[in-house]
Amino acid sequence: MSRLRLVPGTPDGVLAALAGVLDGSGTAFAPVPEDAVGAARVQQAARPDEPVEDGTAVVLTTSGSSGEPKGVLLSRDALVASATATHERLGGPGQWLLPMKPYFVGGLQILTRSLVAGTTPVLLGDSFTEAARQLTGVRRYTAMVPTQLARYLETDLQALRSFDAIVIGGASTPEPLKQRTAEAGVTAIPAYGMTETGSGCVYAGVPLDGTAIDLGADQRILIKGSTLFSGYRLRPELTAEVLRDGWFRTQDRGELVDGRLRVIGRVDDVVISGGVNVTLTTVQARLLEHPRVNDAVVLGVPDAEWGTRVVAFVVGEPTRDEARDWVSQTLPRTWAPQDVVQLQALPMLASGKVDRQRLREGVR
């Protein structure tokens, strides 16, 4: 068995390593972020000193927004299947703009799609508009997280309109942002997926070709298909826990509305606080409807008195009492957050996800 190569997590470094595993001339690799913390997480999860599992093309480290990072094993076939199915859904191969880090699955798959399509990816640089002007392909694509989309709607609207499709992933897209995007004439497609599914595998609620979805008894989203990961790096017990009979048991809950998947939260988003079951995502959605809340996330924090204390982190002006009263207008008063923490901005990971671990640690 061969060893895992660590390569620089730069666009050039990842693109070269990807080209090698796709054409068979290279060996399995793990991209390493530029920052020391990110590099340490890769070392922890990828364990390059150990032989790499057969069939592995790349090992990606999960963001670890809620716990210990894991090394996700993706095969060449999974990478290509994801890229091919994405192009088929979007209308055909095209040229891609890379506005995100390539050591996360969203960025890495932009480079994979470029290689599969035989096109040269364009890097972001200092200006999104200037980067978009460099695209010369017949079809023009990019992918980004919701926070980037919101920012570019304010600063680079014409550039956004020039894309045939913009895939939005990494986090759920708030309804107000979806409405603003549609009204602005921007073709943005919400995608659901994760590192374990080789990036987005459900576009606008509909699975890509080669992907199947189902719901477990607890509304847990189950995914099967050609883009799935092979397992977790040197963690067979954890792999067996989430991969059963070809189905990947995600940590998300969903429902089917008119045949389309709607993600309604995480399995652990229901907590018991003071003996009452509280659905954190429902409380969060209500807070986001407040006219003076720009962003919010609601988490459960261990507490000696409540068991779990419901804490709302809001970017906006409502006080604790105002936020509690607002939630209580449509939800049980027992669901109202015990604490409200006002922030200038939610802390984000490089992947574009909220750093939930950091928020929890800040209130313990």
C-alpha cells in the first residue's frame, strides 16, 4: 500500500495533484491549508504516515464545525461522477471560476469539473468582476457559499448575472437571500451535499443523476449513489456506523415537498431544555424573520440547571427580552432562548460554514 502525499492547498498544487489521480499518473493526496491550524487538522485527520486505503484518490478533512475533523476518502470514480452529473444538470460542460479554497470539497470539485471538461479554471484574485471577465467558455459557471453571494449581490451584480449558473452550497441559503437573488436576475442554484457526497449531490431539491435519496424513520436524510465517499481515514467503526447497505446516513433531517428534498435541520437540532423538546432550527428561522436581525444561529449549550441551555447568537439589535418575545409570538414560550448574544458578525470557518464550536466555547 502506498503512502498519502501531502500537497499545498493552493489552486496550482491541488490542480496538479488532481490531474495526476484522474489520468492515473499520480497517487492519493491530501491538500494542506496555508494556515498552521488548518495544516495541523489535516495532519490529525489524514495521518500521512499510515498506508492509504486502496482506491483512494484524495483525502479531504471535514471542517469540524461541530467536533473532531475526519479524513474523508474520495475515489477517482466518485470525483468524476460528481463532476459529470453536475455538468449534465447545469446544461453541459463549461468554464469555471474558483472563488473558494480548493482544500474544501466545493473548491476541489470546481477544479475537478474543469479537468473533466477540458477547460482552464479562472482564479478569483482581488476582484470578482475582473475574474468573471476572464471567462471565455461557451458556458460559464461558478460556485460559492451564501455569504459570498450576499456580498457580491451588493458589489458585483453585473458579474453575477453573466454566469449561466452559480451553485450555492456549504450552508443553507436564507429565503430572503433567495428572493433577492431571483429578483436581481441571477441564476443561483441551491445545492445540498457535503464532503462525504463529493460536494453537492442534490440541486434545487432534486438529486443529480446517479444519486438516490430517502428518509429514515427520524427524517434522517439517506443518500446512495456514485459520488459517495469510500469511508473515513483509518476509522472503520465510524465508517460502518454511517455507511450501511450502500446508504450514507447523514446528520441532517429533511422532508419531501412536491417531490423535492427540503432540509429542515440536523438530527441533533432537537434538544431537551428544562424537560421541553426544542427544535433549534425553528427558533433560528423565527429570529431571522425579525426586521432588525441580519443573521442568527441558535445552539444548545450544556447547562447544570436546564440540561441544555438554548442560546441565540444574533447579528442585529434585538435585546434578550425583545428576542424572547418575538419567538414567543409564534412558538411556545418555553422555546424562547434563555440567552441572546449580540455579535457584529458570526464567526465563520474557511469553508463558509458558521464556526459552531467557537460559539459554544465562548458561552460556557
